[in-house]
Amino acid sequence: MGRQPGVAVLGGGAIFAAWPMLYAVAFSGFYFAMLLLLVALILRPVGFKYRSKLKDQSWRNFWDGALFVGGLVPALVYGVAFGNVLQGVPFTFDNLLRLDYQGGFFALFNPFALLCGVISVAMLLMHGGAYVACKTDGAIRARAQKVGSIAGVATMALFAGGGVWASQINGYVVTSFAGTDAPSNMLTKTVARLPGGLFANYHAAPLIMIVPAVAFLGAALTILMMVRAARPGLTFITSGFAVAGIIGTAGVSLFPFLLPSSSDPNASLIVWDSSSGLLTLQIMLVATVIFLPIILLYTSWVYYVMRGPVTVAGIEANEHNVY
């Protein structure tokens, strides 16, 4: 839990190295939203650290509220950000590629973006319920499975509704492009906004329909196993597939766009024309090949050491974990 702010900062650093223009636009336009996100993420490790420092119920209630906010706000903001990216963000570049962002903080919380935020909250609540069921037993596990199954139903319904709404949004389609090996310049392409443009990739490559199908299937299996209170470990895996499917659906719907521009579609950022130079990308590739396996190994080791459910007997044997 305490690594979440660091992961967010690391992700921002990776974007800066790979797609500096995306970093510039996103951190300019979403500045206050990202500040809100970081504050909420910082609340979580602080809340876990201080919640049991005093044997006072009001003290614990305060930090319980902080933990709730620290979990709700990031989930909502992540979804709202995706909703805005799918619709396009108001920015332009001049002939010298100087950025002009024309939006505001409250404009980010538009109806479609809020729907995406609620989908994100429901999705992560389902996934969190599956994880809590893995790490607990008895009444707490039963409650987690009940909440998780309700959140799973909400996730499926909201995700389907979001798909219907997205079909009515004018999406972005590249109509001409200098090529993937051309110098990075966002103004050398032309982009059209077309009704149903978010579904253009599915028409061009029907096989990618498997991505949203995985989202629905994963959520359905998660709900079924939670209702039957069966195999918490497998439930967590199917929930993970649902999360990956929902996020992947947004990705394949947008590709090759990273951040479309609603003010000037031709200024939209796509994978190739907003990337760093070849040398930078090669260095990032080498660093990823070296360090990603190390990160996966130590993360796997941490989960192995912390395996198994938290039981009443274990808590009673370690009273310092309570107060």
C-alpha cells in the first residue's frame, strides 16, 4: 500500500522519457486532478501507520475515513481521466510546438467522464472484494464476497452502458500520417472526428473484440464464484482478468491515440509522433529488460511471504498489530 505514490511517480517518469509531449499535456491539463490523486494516495500509507497508534475510537474513525477517501478518490480520478481521454482534451500547439491547454479542472468532471469514474470505482471494489476474500476467513470473507458480487454486477451493467454511450461519441481517426519512422511532430498528420470512431478499430480488426469479451467473462465468473463462496484464489484471478479487459478495452479503442485533442484534432498525440528519440527508447528498453524481472521477482517474494489469510488467532498472537 505504501508503494502506491512511488508507483504513480515512476509511471509519470516513464511517460516523460517515452512520450515527453504526452507528459507535458497531461501534467498541464490534469495538474490539479493529479495533485488530488497524489494527496489521496499519500493518505493510505499514513492511515495504515497511524490508525492504531491510539486506543481511541474517534481517532480510529478519523483514520478509517482517511483510508476510505484514499481508496475512493484515486479509483474515481483514474476513471475520470480515462473518460476525458476517450472524448478528447482541449489543447493545441502553435507552429513552434508550444502547448496551449484550454480546459479547466471542473470541466474534467463531465457526465461521460464521471460514468467512467464510477465504472472504475465499481471495478476496483469488485477486485478489492476478491482480494479481501483471499486474505480473510469467516464473517469478513463472507461480507467481502457479498460486496464484491454486488460491485461485479454494477461493473458489468455500467461497462455495458458506457459502451453504448461511447458509440454515440465522435471518435478520432487518423486520415493521413507521415509514417512511423518520421521525426516526432504532432502537426504533420490529419485527424478526423467521426461518429462511432471509438469502434473503428473493432471494425478493422474484429479479433480484438476478445478484449471486452474477457472483461465481461471475467466479471461474470467472479460474481458466480463470489455468490457460491468458492475458491477465493481463482476468484481473484478472474477478477484480475475483468480489470485487465476493461482497461484494455479503453486502450484498443483509442489506439494509436495517446491523447486526442478536442480543440484541434490534428494536434492529437499518437504513439509515434509524440515519442522520444530512438536512443532514449533503446535505453528505456534495456532498463526495462534488466529491472522489470527484478521488480517482478521481489514483488512475488513479498506476496509469497505474506501468503495466506489473516486469522483471529494470528491477530491475537500479535497484539501490536491491533493497537
